[in-house]
Amino acid sequence: MKRNTWQREAVREALDAREGFVSAQGLHAGLRDAGSPIGLATVYRALADLAVEGEADSLQSPEGESLYRACSTGHHHHLICRNCGLTIEIEADAVERWAQQVASRNGFTQAQHVVDVFGLCDACSLREAPGTT
Ligand SMILES: [Zn+2]
Ligand SMILES: [Zn+2]
Ligand SMILES: [Zn+2]
């Protein structure tokens, strides 16, 4: 069952407008800044719904926070800046092969995997470079 409320549309549009992964709190803050009366709990629920329906990618940050992004639909991996949230979608042929091999070697079928790489993007690396404090 699809609940297409205005809140949900607002959340989806806000997510589409983002370049990288964003937390529910981050997205909520942006919506409130833009004048939306939407509540944080509603944003959480809408994001979870979008993720379940495959309209958004979700993942856990190294700090354990749930992050969301409107991604392309095919199987892919992410390179994510843990400072600014910049996200690059990457393919990883070596990872696909390795995952299949290690699964079948252990008798597993229908193997799936999640591989996301967190780091500092070019701009954030420069900003955090030693000597620039
Ligand atoms: Zn994605
Ligand atoms: Zn960055
Ligand atoms: Zn993969």
C-alpha cells in the first residue's frame, strides 16, 4: 500500500535535491529551514518507507546513524565523505567476483553484499591537511 501524502512527497523532493547521503535529522533541518512544518518523526517514517520500496538507498554511518540517498536503481557501491556527505556511486567488479567466490566456497547461494567506503573527499582532505589549522 502506498501512502502518497504531501509529507512524503516533500521528503522525496528534498532527498532528490541532495547530492550525497543525509540523515533524517539533516533532511528535517533543511525542510524546516525552507519553511516546511513537517515533523521529524514524519521524516523518519517517510525515509524508511522510501528505503523499503527501493526508492532510496539507506546505510549506516560508521557512527551508527541511518543515512539516506536517492540513488540509481542498479546494484552499486558508495564512496562517501564522512565529513560533508559527498557520495560517488562506484562499481566494483573485483568485489562482485570475490563475494561470489567466497560464498560458493562455503556452500552459500543467493549471496548478497553491502560494501560502502567512507573517507574524506578531495575538498575535505585539503581542509583537514596538517599545517592549515
Ligand atoms: Zn546508492
Ligand atoms: Zn567532503
Ligand atoms: Zn557489489
